[in-house]
Amino acid sequence: MSRDIELPAKLPIPKTPECDKLEVAVDKLGTQQIGAFLEWCESQNMQLCYRITEAGGMTAYGSVLLNIQQILAKYAGIDLNKVDEEKKALIKYLRDQREEDAK
């Protein structure tokens, strides 16, 4: 029987609530499959549109100007800017931890 042993970190590990949402999005919301479907739609020259109802009852459509990653993030309630900040914080943590370990 193997056990995971956690060594005490010398530096506090940064919190990553937005990155944690990514795992939930894949596991619970099926974003992997939705992304694959959206990629297929693009390969078939299909695109998402939104409806514009104009005065006089005329209906027009406009193209959604988001890429697949942005669409999925919006669907899952994920702020991609915060994800980027958290990734940078983790990279900094790893570098700082490596320097601390080298001492």
C-alpha cells in the first residue's frame, strides 16, 4: 500500500480558485466535448450568431466574435485573465521554491 507524503512547503502555495474551475468545467460541464463540437462546426464553415431584433420587427444576425476558448470560459464562468494571473503566480512560486531549495 503506497501513501502520498506531503513535505512542508517553505513558501506558501498560491491559491488558484479560477484554475480550479477549469477542472470542474471539464468534469461537470463537459467543456471538452462542447469544444470538440465547436471545432467541428468551424471545420464545416458554421459559426455562432446572435439575433438582433430591429425596430419595425426586422430580425438580423451578427457573428459572435469570441474564439472557442473564450466561449467555453464564458459558459463555465471562468475569467481567463485571472487564470493567466494564477498561472504566472504558480510559475513564480515554483521558481522561488527551487531557489529556496538550492540554499
